[in-house]
Amino acid sequence: MPLRFNIPSLLAADSPQPLDPARLKKFVDSLPIPRVLRPKRIAKGIPQYEVTMTAFRQKLHRGLPPTYLWGYNHTYPGPTFEAGTGQPISVKWINHLPTRHFLPVDTNIHGADMGAPAVRAVVHLHGGHVPPESDGYPESWFTPGNSATYLYPNNQPAMPLWYHDHALGITRLNVYAGLAGLYLIRDSAENALNLPRGRQEIPLLIQDRAFNTDGSLFYPVSDLPVSPEHPGPWVPESFGNAILVNGMVWPHLAVEPRKYRFRIYNGSNARFYNLSLSSGQPFFVIGSDGGLLETPQGMTQLLVAPAERVDVVVDFTSLRGMNIQFTNDANAPFPGGDPVDEHTSQVMEFRVMRHTSSRDTSILPPFLRPVPRISESSATLLRDLTLVEQADADDNPTGSFLNGMTWDDPVTESPQLGSTEIWRLINLTDDTHPIHLHLVQFQVLDRQPFDEEAYEATSQIVFTGPPLPPEPNEMGWKDTVRANQGAVTRLIARFTDYAGRYVWHCHILEHEDNDMMRPYVVVAP
Ligand code: C2O
Ligand code: CU
Ligand code: CU
């Protein structure tokens, strides 16, 4: 065994100290827009892309030294893909990361044990309708020096997807390190609508982070004593005290007095945002995870859980010369956790200029596209699935499960290819969990309050109130839904086109990494 020298006083002097977010002045940097990636070549009509995962340093705020990050193509967030419906692309994902992880890996978590190399990566296209071998199965990770080439058919309508790391047991750390980027699919029907576009169509990827004074990322570790119940550094949720948009801490964006389209993504590990504009004006919600709604919905508040997307139009026409803050008031954890403070309540600032550079000819159409509801009677199977958190005697969370099972338990969800199913998510925890299914875009049917204690005693659902319809912004296609605390949430999904192995999971990444993820298999008849 090699000798190890510990010199505590020196370590203490050298080790970075957590940064007080008050030291980062708000709205001083302008909002970066991730660059759109070009293919390397076109082979047999299929554009071929190449993306390399690398380590680098990047300025995330004017007052912060450059931050050591991992990202795609030396940038955080990664480059944006622009794809067209029906035009497949292929992407070679190359792992060129260092061989040591710089964030606290917990080797007691599923798939992150000592035997596995510490640095593993695999890319998932979130919201993609893709064959299983290109979906980025959590166990299909590859190590530095290796690559995987995935085919994305883009056989789906215009919608805002994103890609991010999905390696088993360390997804929360890899995404926190910077491994995430955007992927927009466009189609002719959406293009014909004359929505704001070009410089008036802006992606907003919202993520929270915490820093040390030397600019490095701070990721929390458990302060509970090591015991069989708490064997490692895993924490049940990580919340940053600084809010970044497109990789910049509290940026600002100069806007003209005209309409804008914002593609809002929550790319945070665990933080929910309840967004509003300090001007009190509404967002006109035009789309959800899976693309356009049927009609725009005016909403002054937008609750966005991790991995959810909201597509909105905001009209700055009558606000010349005003500075408008984009704010958040969601508790963390949501809904019963700590309230926001003066820092986490701020997301970014819009600075409305006095003049437009050209006339605003874009429109907000009263009708966007038909979104037919899937009829409940078309479902051939109803699945009841519980969400459970495990805690120690002092109520400290030690893990969480879907239907009482771990990642390694045998597959229990195996829908027939081409069939329609209704899933009832029975939330027995104190928190809301964003539940995500790979492969499909589904619809939210309703949420209904129920008696949790009665369920725990008898495994019978006793409803305590009427079912509530989805929020107006949830009436389109979704791939991630808030399974609300105290409610049974129902979704309806059609499992089409591809048979094989996928996953469904909670998109709070700390939960996903600690057993709140299950494989599922679409079975060909
Ligand atoms: Cu956004 Cu399975 O993930
Ligand atoms: Cu996904
Ligand atoms: Cu969860």
C-alpha cells in the first residue's frame, strides 16, 4: 500500500472555499447563444456529425476565474444541432475526457462501483424517437479513447430536444460537469407559421450551479457519518446557489421592442423553476416537450421541472427602454423545500431597446397545429407504478425507487410494440418527481389527489378529490411529466416503431443515479 501524507493545515489553506453568490454581480454578462454545429460530411444522403467530449476551462461570469468543465466540442453548453423532420443524421460521439473524475463519484451507487472505470460517458438524445442501439442506454457507456456512432432518424415533428450524458451511476456528475447541449427539430408546418425566428428565436437553457472562490464547480457531498446506510458522498438533491442561462451566470439579453420566441429548457439536476417576468406580462406558451400546442396559452407563471421544455412567445413591443427580470419562486426541493433567496429568485434580465432594426412581421397565430388527444379507450393496459423514497431512522433519504424496484431487478414494464398504455404514477413521497420515458412522446391525462396512508396500508388507491386536468402548457406532447406530491398522475403513451430496451426514470439526476430508474422493453409481437 502506498504511503499517503496528509498535512491538514496545508490542505485547508489550499482547498478552495465555497463562493458566496453575492460576489457575482447580476446581469453584467450578455447571454451566449450556443453555436449551431455543421456536419463533417454527407454520406449516402445522411449528414455525418462528430462531437468530442473534452475537458477545458471557460468563463462563466465576468467576476469568476475560468471554470474547469467537461463538455462537448470544448464548449458548455455543447453545440446546438438543427435537424429537419424526416432527415436522418448520424453522430460520432467521441469520449476524449481525462481518465479521472473531478466530481465526487459514489462507488456505492448502482453501476458506479469500484470495478468500473471512473470516467464513463454515453449520450442520450432526450425526447428522441430513436432505435434502442442509438438511445444511449445507461450501461452502454464508453471510456476515454472510445466512441459510439448513433443514428437519429428525426422521424418526429418539430420539437425542442436536448442531448446529455446518461452513464449509469454518474449521470448527475457528468451533466453537472457540463455535458449537455440542445437539439432542435424543425418541420415545414412550423416554419410556415411565421413565428419569431432568426435573432428573435432564442434558446434559454437554465441550470443552477455552485462555485468555489477559485472558479471551480462546487458539488455537495453528504455530511452524514459513513455507515451502511450512508456509505458514500451521494446527496439526495443538489441545488446550486447561482443560476446560469446558456452557460453564463445571471446574464442579460438586449431585445428589440418586438416579439421573441424563447425555447426554455430546465437542464438543472434537481431545481424546479416557477418562472415569471417582473413586468407582470404573460408568456404566450406555444409548445411543450414534444412540439407545438394546438393554440397559444397566455400564462403569467410557468412551472418547469428538470428536463421539461416550454416554448413561449414574449412581446416586448410596448416596453421600450425597460429592464425586465426573468424570475423564479419555486421552493427547493419542490414543492415543500426551502424558499428562493435574492440570488436563486433571479434568472436573467431582458433589456428592451428603444427601436427595432426592422419591422416585426412575425405573428402569434391563433391556431398552431392539431394535437388530437389519444383516446383512453385505445389503451390495452393500465400500469400502477409507485414512487417511493427510502430513508434512515432519522429521515435522511438513502435512495428512491420506482415500483419498489432497483435498476438491477428484472424488467417489469414490457409494452407490446404498437400498443397504447396508461401509466398511473402513484407518488408516495413528499416531493414532486419529473418522470421521463425514453422513446415516446405521451399525453398527460390528469392528476388526482389520493390518501397516501391508506395506500401504504392496503395498496388500494383511495381518491380524496376529483381529477385535475393538465395545466394549459401540458396539453401538448410530453416526454417528462411532474408526478405531483400527493397525487396519482396519469399519462397515456403509444409504443411505436422500435422494439427493444429503453429506460424510464425520475429526471432529478440524484434520484436517477440512485435507483429511481428502470429499464423497460418494447416487445415485438
Ligand atoms: Cu434526459 Cu433518460 O434522460
Ligand atoms: Cu430521454
Ligand atoms: Cu425523483
